[in-house]
Amino acid sequence: MKLPILAFVIATVLGLSHASYLPGFVIQDDSVGSMLQDSTKLITNCGDAHDILTIEYVALSPDPPVKGQDLEINFKGSLSEAVPNGTVVEIIVKYGVVKLIQKKFDFCDKIQEVDEKCPIPEGELTFNKVVALPKEIPPGKYTVHAEIVTPEKKRVACLIGQTTFPRN
């Protein structure tokens, strides 16, 4: 099953936001703090074991992303229950400490733009997405926080990405 809006969220987390000090992607199980070998260190899972989406890995190429180049995202995870209509995504983008964007939008509306629809059934999710990063990204540190929440206030997923684009 493909989940294009999650690709959008991950692409936003990466495309706008590389901090080598970030821990790797955390598996959502009882072994708190364990990390996935195949996952990028640029995205952290700010969710917990109660989230609807359990993320197995997020792999990037190139890792870290390079402005002006295509970024390939490979993702694997699973939903413990269906994601219903009315689910929202909130994204906060910061440049250094300055908040550039804080936006909430309807998850299911965005999914329709890529020929998917809600409810998204429970089960395995995999996707591969290529995103073109513009050359004009200003140098600096970017942080993106993205949280997906159902109408019943159940968290689907929470992701934080950080990257620094150098001057070149």
C-alpha cells in the first residue's frame, strides 16, 4: 500500500529541514531507545508506542539531502488501525529559532490530490518517493515538526527532521 501524504510529510521534514547529533529513527516497541540501522539519522520519531503508525525505517538517498538534487525516500511501516476522514496534519517549520511556517491541513484532502482516499486501511505501508530539492534553499539550519492526528485525537505519527544546508 502506498501512502503519498506521508511521503509529503517526510519530504517536508527533509526538504525544508541534517544535524549529525540527532539520534537515529527509534523503533516503536518495548526496547526504548533502540535504533534502526537502515534509517536516516536526520529524522526522529517524536511519537510513542501508542501511535497508530509504527515506522520500521525511513531511508534517504542522498543522506544528507543536497539542495538542487533529487531526494529519494524509502519508507516502511504499518498502521494498527484505519486512518479516518477528518485526520489532520500540523507542520511547523523553523529556520534557526525563527518560526517560518505553522500550518494545519486536512490529511484526507491532500491524499485525494494523489489519487488516494480515506479511510486508509490498517496494515503494512511502503513507498518510494523522489522529491526535487530546489537549488535556492537558503543556507542554514532547518527544523520541521510534523504531527498527524485523527478526529478522535489519536496520534497517527509524529516526526521531527533537522538539516543544515551549507553555503556553496
